[in-house]
Amino acid sequence: MADAGSESTAADTLAEIAGFGYERARDELINVVKMLEQGGLDLDDSLVLWERGEALATRCEQHLAGARRRVEDALSRADLDTAD
């Protein structure tokens, strides 16, 4: 069972990652995956790293979804301009 200290640390980590740009989140996610693939970590450390990787992946997905919306909006505006 998680104690209050680990919950606070997890919340701090999520808050930190929420401020990351796409490139930083992607680069850190790559490092997390490499560390997990290398193995040699105990279970608790692996789980902490896995949770960080999940948060980093979510942050990357948020950036990509935002970029996709911006492109779709720009294309819609371009279609409206050419229709006039």
C-alpha cells in the first residue's frame, strides 16, 4: 500500500511532467524505456520508472493531439478560404 510520501512524490512528478514540452517528454520517455529494457532494477524501482514512463507517454500524446487539432483547424480554414 502506498504511503502519503509516495503519493506526494507521484503528484509532484505528474506536476513536473505536465510542464514538459514534447521533445523533453519524448527524450525522457526514450531513456525510461532503455532503462526498463536493460533490467537489473528491483520491482519497486521498476514500477516507479514504469509510472513515470506512462506519464511521459500521456504528455507526448497530449502534445500530438494538440498539434493534430491545430493542423486540422488550419486545413479547415484553408478549405473555407478557397471555397470563397
